[in-house]
Amino acid sequence: KDNITYLKGKTGSTNESGFRINIPVQNFTFNQLLQNVPDSNTVEMKVFSNTYGLMHSHYDGLFPMFSPGDILFFNQWVNYVYSNNQMANPSGPIPPLNNLYFTLVTSNGNYMLRFDASIAPVQFPTDYSNSLDDLNKVFTKMASKSQSVANVSGDVSFDMDKLEKEFLKFAADHMNMQGMKLYKTESNGTNTEIYLENGNRKAKKCP
């Protein structure tokens, strides 16, 4: 909760912020502030074998939703943890795959990616990384359908239901990661799963 509060205060900034959450081990920090990538407004998405949570903010001016780069990173992370869990004698504590969470904090709400551990993850092909610029262009075109600009003030607002739908459509059509699940996290502590059914946005409260 403290991390969420901190990151909410960063949404009006000009760069991303974030935290890495690790299983406590000797001489290792449990809750680490992510470092900024040099000469960039993004944070370094780096995980260790005992990392089970990553949290980051999108500042105003970015889409208040996970980006193609975030999906690519999540896929790499899930496969890394899955591989570690296949080791017979790991050198340290490794989180179960279903414990991973990737949180996004924005001015328009907070979201989380989780993975269905009943499914064996599949690594994205290497050309996803090479074509990330093209994926960003496709996502921007789709996500812009949820965006409105006020005539007088020029303020930008979002229809979040529509943005959630466009994100899920983009992910399914262009970066299909079986097992990835999207949740909206509410301020009262409840989570809502957002998903597509026959191309329509659906939502259900988590038990």
C-alpha cells in the first residue's frame, strides 16, 4: 500500500518510477526502488531469481495501460521463473509462478498482470523484440480509440472500459500470451478480472 501511494504521487512526473519486491534472503533488500534507465524516462525492469513482484507507474502523457514493452517483459519474466522452478536444486528461494504480479499505477486506475500457472508458458519469438516499434504503433492506434481531447482546454481523458478492451484485443491479436490475465485493483483492496468474451469486454470480481 505504501508503494502504491508513492507511485500515485509520481503519475504527475515526467518519468516512470517503480519497485521490485523480493523474497527476503540474507544481504538482499526486500523492497527495492527501481533505477531509471540512463537518458530515458523509463525504469529498468530487472528481476532476480527471488523476485515475485514488480510495480511501476505511467506518468500522465502515457496511456494509462500496460504497453507492448510491458507485455514483452512479462513474458520474459514468466518464462524465467518457470525455468527456475524446473531446477532440481535451486541455489535460493524461487517464487511459485502463480505468485508473480506486475502492477501498473496510473492517474486513471491501477492494473495488474498475473499468470495462470496451470498453463506452461511459451516464450515469445525473438522478432517480437525486434519489431517492438511496430507493435507500439499498432497499440497506439488501437488505444487512441479510447482517448478524448477537450476542445477548449486540450485536456486528455480516457474511456477506461474501452481502453481495457483495446488492450486485450491488441494482446490477443498481436502478442498472444496464453495464461496472461488482466486485473484492475481497486482502492478498497478488491480486484476485478477484465477479460474478453466473444470480443466483448467482461469483468468479474475476484473471490
